[in-house]
Amino acid sequence: MGMIFNTPATLEMTAMVNTQFAASNLATWRARKGDFNGALNLHQIAARYGVVPGSAQAQPRWRHWLVNILHQTACSALPAYTIPGTTPYGPGGSGSNVGKELTKLMAQALDDPNCEEIVMVIQPHTSVYIAQAETIASQSAPGRYSLAITLCTMQVPAIIPPPA
């Protein structure tokens, strides 16, 4: 599956998101799915619902990273994904960005009652893009699945220069 960042702040942020969108919390997020249909950007959703890492070191990095992905053009080579029960997902075309595409993927998963959880996998890269979104069949409930989104990203110091 590739290398996952292992800095304490990145581990904390990834664990926090995966806990938020675990099966035990998905009903709460389904009630908020309107925010994912273009009403808010990811950093606004995170702020509204308190999806913020606990450590003082991780908080500003998290917000800056969420804002930064709005400025990353969505890759035109992004493969089409099909979430069961939805229309095939593909890049948003002109003017689309990684933040919008990630929000659309999450909205589709929240709309589908067969999605049990949304899992983020973070891979280091020289640019920021969605590498894949994969549905993984549930082992305990036929027809249900987890959505695993692999997001490639630069390390935070490459996105946010350290203070002078």
C-alpha cells in the first residue's frame, strides 16, 4: 500500500479523521451530509464540527493543509471511481481542486447507506492528489463496504514554510 507518513502530527491527524468517519460515527456524519454537497469546504466542515487534532503542534498544520488542498488542481488523469449505488465518480473538470474532489467522494459515500466507513490513507508525494478511491467489501455484511481514499500529499514543511 505504500509508505504512510509517520510524524506524530500526521499520525494524530490521520487517526482523528479515521475515527471520525468510522462505522460507529458515520450516522452522525450522514446527518451533516448537506455540508459535503458544496455548501462548505473541508476546513469549514472541520472547524464547524470540531474535527481538530488535540495537540497544539498539529492544529495549525491541519488547518493550513485543509486550506492548501483547495489550491491544488485536481489531476486530470484521476481514474473514474464507482461507489455502489451512485453515478461513476470522475474528476470535476475545469476549476476543480483536490479539496472539492475529496469532498465529493465523501458526499457520495455518505449518501450511500451501504457504506460502513470512510478510511483515509496518506502517502508522501511531491504533489497533492487523490491517487485512488477503492470500495472494500465488508466481511460481515454482504453488499456493504468501506471506502478507502488514498491521498498523496507533500509533507507539511513543503506546503507551509517553517516560521522564520
